[in-house]
Amino acid sequence: MVSKNMGFGDSPILTDDTQIPGRFQNKSVVITGGAGGVGQALVRKFCQQGAHVFISDLSEKGCRAIQSEMNQAGHQIHFLAGDLREKTYCESVVAAAVKAHGGVDILLNNAGIIPRGNALETTDEMWHQALDVNLTAVFYLCRAAIPHMKANGGGAIVNTSSVWGTHPGPGHVAYCTSKGAVAALTKNLGRDHAPDGIRVNAVCPHEINTPMIRTGFERRGLDPDKAVEELNKTVPLGRIAEPEDIADVIAFLASEEARYIAGETVEVTGAKPVSG
């Protein structure tokens, strides 16, 4: 939300910044995990606010679905489906976005996976997959995008870490380790590239009501609706996050409204602590 003062002494009028069509006008934006829950919310938001959007996702079907939705709404987006565990694919995403839109102004490293298990329950494959998708891909994408941002006078990168990375919870050793490393990577990049006019920050959510978390409940033999209802009771604000709650914070960090925020990790938790 932003406020506009009508005159000295007048009360501010609040306006919904999601309705500002030119907030990201003609900005080239890359969104990974663009076919997922938060990813789709990001695609809609940035398209509505004037951006040229390029998405990455493992699911080509999912990419085509959100592309079709945006086309029907009058927005054109591009995508390249593939596996973020592959270095060449990560680099190709940035190269394709540059070719399609002339550069990269904003990079949103939103994609991620959530393997469950303590050290004894975590296989080699689970460990390496978590690090490859959640951490190494972020590094590859940032490394590929930063030269284009630097050449253009600056840019913004928002990585998705997790409050479980900054305050590790139980039974998710690979996930917590990878997301904690993303927080550290963000702070390193934020300090190194602030002189280049590139702001690097991270959002650190708690649970989000996405297809990913619901699928996880189903795999554990739980009813997703009931499981989410129980989770809602654990949050001081009364509910777990919806995708739009996180997308709004990411958009803020990518915008000029956050022009003096760099190298930070922003927790978005509804005041819920990480606990056992």
C-alpha cells in the first residue's frame, strides 16, 4: 500500500499498489518456478504492472497454462521449460530472456523443492537435489543475470529463502541447509553488487497455501484441507500465507519503493515462529 497526502494536515489516502499499472513498466523480469503457486501470483502481478515477463519452470504444461491465461488477459509472456539442476539450462533462461526482452532488469529466484527427512532419512539424491534446485541454480542464474544488469546501470534480484533456513526446523535437513545457504548467498551478493546498482534481497516465508504444500500432505496420507486448517491455528495472524501474500513482498523488494534495501532477508511469517 502507498499513501498520498492531499494537503498539509490532511489524512493520507491509501491506494492499492497492485493496481498501479506502470510500477514495472517495460521492465524485463525473469521468474523461476513461474507455473507454481507463488510463481503464478508473481506472473499475474508483474504483467498487470507493465513488465515483460519471462518464466522458467520444470513443467512445460504449467508454463503454457499460465501463458494462455496471460494472453487472454492481454499480456504476452515468454517461457523456457527445463530442469534447474542443469547449469546450461539456467544460463539459457537468462540468455533467452535477454533475447526476448533486450536485457534482465529483475530476477526472481522463486523455484524450490521441499524434501523431508532428518540426516538418517535423507538420501544422497534428496540432498543433492535440494542443493542443486534451491541453491546452486540460484547462483547460476544470478551469475548469468548480473552482467546484463550491471551493463544496464543496475537491477534487482529477489531470492526465495525460508524462515526454516534462517531458523532451521526439525526433520528437513536438506531443505533447511539449502535455504539457509540462499540467505547467506543473498547477503554476499547484496554487498558485492550494491556498488553496481544491483539490489539483492531475499524473502523468507513460513508455510504457504500452495499446491506444493498440499501435495506434501497428500503424500503423507493427510487431508490437505484439514491439514491447512490445523496449520492456520498455529499462526498468530490466524492463517498461513496465501501465494499473493508472498508475491506482494517480493514485488515490493523488486520495486523502487525498496530502493534503499539491499542484502537483506525479510521474514514473512504472520508472526509464527519455527518450532518443533
